[in-house]
Amino acid sequence: MNIIPYILTTILILNVLLALAIIFLERRDASATWAWLMVLLFLPIVGFLLYLIFGRRLSHKEIFIWDKKSRLGLLTAVQEQLKAIKDNTLEVQRKEIVPYEDLIYMHLKNNDALFSQNNDVEVFTDGQKKFHALLEDIERAEDHIHLLYYIIRDDNLGQRLAEALIKKAKENVDVKILYDDMGSRLLSRKYVKRIRAAGGQVESFFPSLIPKVNLKINYRNHRKLVIIDGEIGYIGGFNIGDEYLGFSKRFGYWRDTHLKVEGDAVHNMQTRFILDWNQASRRDIVYEDRFYQAKSKGDVGMQIVSSGPDSEWEQIKHGYIKMIMSAKKYVYIQTPYFIPDDSLLDALRIAVLSGVDVRLMIPNKPDHPFVYWATYSNIGDLLMAGARIYVYQRGFLHAKTIVVDGNIASVGTANIDVRSFRLNFEVNAFLYHSDVARLLADRFNEDLKESTELTYKLYQSRSKWIRFKEAIARLLSPIL
């Protein structure tokens, strides 16, 4: 008896049922729906397996469990700030904040992102300087070190970090390390065991239940946070690895953006870490006062905004769009990947056509080739509208930075792509301070010296083979 027809029929039925589920049950974005339907159509068996791994949506059940008392206190503070903005009674320390109260309101309303104005911020764009400062602050830690990175490598920098944390753990400092299971898949068990043996706690986010098989591989904790003694916080784009110090032959100099924060915004960074830790670990962190010891240090206004596939709204993307639509003079963007959806692309196009100086800087080399070609496929739309595109040549550009009019800025972990907006767990600092915004704009202008401008004429002269790769990448970009 020939069973091949029965197998083919079964596969066809499964494909049809899966296609119906994607269309009618999952309420996906239309472009993502068509992308998955194409995968199922042209790769019936492989496509089905790819969907099981990369296509399934997360359950809408609550992933991050709040301490009820802390949650109640946060909601009360959020409601007070919302009311103050509505009543025009929000007290601001700097006048440039006033035009952006609607952006503050949106993050409060949709993300419970408390607005604080007593922060001090140090900007790092060089890995050597960032990790020198971080290791010094770790050395001075007295109570706890909470550390979350998407990638931790067992290389020279990774070992330096491990030694610093082991030393503090042996001094009875509470050391907790959380890493993404996919991003840090090459991290050795020996590395983890050494830290645990010294008294530190180490957990992975969405670990594989079966070695090398992870059905949640598509949902990654891309956040980078360090909180020390509840007083100092680090947030931005650098991961842990020698390439972030510029030691990679493949990438060369690594250009990124990271912030060191002191002030009440650290409270919100701490809460974000605790939520992520308690999701990953069976040993929950209890919300204690010792974790919230931040002192007023400056006058930088800030909100810490999180997003992820568990959220109803794409908070960080909405923040980006709101910033772009508020621009009167300029928008400077640095991102390693540029795969926007229609809403963000429209916002940029409208800004350009309204006379706003929109400048986008991208790297000259890919760390993910398919995403790289998808990036180039989107650039043509902006060039046609009149935006200026720059290609960073010194090394690899990994910064996720937006600056608007020298008044507001965003620095964090979210790239301008569908993955960061819908699939990854991300966290960004939205900054309301002209000095910090202008500093970031100055860094952008300094990077122009290491960049070449990609004009529309040059873009049109690319080869047919490159155009073909761009077309394929763009077609599948909604599911990258």
C-alpha cells in the first residue's frame, strides 16, 4: 500500500488548518500573515516546523507577576501624574519639558512609566569606557548587584566580569545574573557554576526544556540592565563580550550607546529587573526598601519604558513615532537595523515632507546578513522623500538612539525593526533634557566624520543581484 498520498494529504490539511488559524485566530499584522502564508505555501513541511518554533504567539496570560503592594503604589503614583498633566499642574524643572507632556502622558497611560526629574546621566559610546566604569561600580557595591544582559560571553571580558562578581559574592554582596537563553547559548556551564559556587545566583530567560530545542526561541529578552545597590543603573546597547570592546576582526570598532543613571529612574529599572528575574527564577526577589535607595543627583527628566510580546501595545515603537511627529527641526536616528512597519515609515516620511531634517545612520556591514538586506530595501523610501542616509564606516554601529530637536532623546535596547517592536522584550530610557539630547546629537555629528552619505543616485546604481536579495528580505521582513 502506497502511504505517500496519505502523508501528502495530511500535510496539506495541516497547512490549511494552520493557515486558517493564522488568518482568523491570531489577529496578526496583515504583512506578517502574508509572509507566513507564503512560507507555508512554498515550504509545506519545513514551513510548518518553522512556524512551530518562530511563528507561534505567546500566551496572553500574565508573564510578569507583580507584588500587589508595590503595584498598587505604582498605579497610585501614575494616576497622580496623569491627573497633573491633564490639569496642567505638573511641576517641571525645565521649560523644554512642557511641549512633550503628551509623550510623557502616553508612556504613563500605556506603560505605567513613572516620570522622574532628579536624575544624572552619563553617556557612553565606547565599550572600553563603559565597562571600565561598570567594573568600578561593581567593585564599590555593598548590598546587591542585579545584572541582565541578552548576551554574556565566556571570553576575556566575560571572565573579567565573572571575577568581579565572584569577588563581591564572596563578600556577601547579593549577586543576581539573568541572561537570555538564546542570546547566551554559547555560555558555558562552567562559567555559571563558578559564580553559583561563590554564592551568586544565575538564571536564564525562557530556557530550553530539551537541550538545543526551544519552542520560545523567537521571544528573546533583549534587555540590558545593571542595578547596583539600588542607586546606580546602566541601560543601553552593549552586551558582554570582547567584540563590544572593539576586539573583533569581523566587526572592528564597536560603536554603541549606553547610559549610567543615578536618581529615581533607577527605581523603575530595578522594578523591571525584579519582574524579569521573578519570571525566570523559582527564588523570587521580594520588593524590599534596600532595592530602592536612589538619591537625587541631577535634573534630567526620564521615563523607563518596557515593551514585549506580552504587551497589548507596542510602547517603545509608539514612543518613537510620537517623538518623530513632534519634531520641528531635526530627527537623528542611529540603528543597526532599519525594518520599520508602515506606521513608523509614514511618520518619518511625513516629517521629511514637512521640512524636518531627518537623518538616519546605519552600519556598513551586517551582523545578520538577511536583516542587513531588509534594511537596505527600506532605505529607498526615505531617500525618495528627501531624508539623508549615512553609512558608518569605522566599524559596527549598534547604537539604538533617537534625538529630536536637541530637546528629547531615547536610548535603549530597541532597534527599529519588527522584532524589537513585537517579538523581543525591550527597555528604553526616554530622556527629557536639552543638555543630554544635544550631547547625543553632537555624538551623531561626530560619527558623520566616520560615515559616507548614501545618496539616492548611489542607491539606484546598486546591482540586480543586490536588488534581488533586498526584495526577498523585504518580503519576509515582517517575520524576521
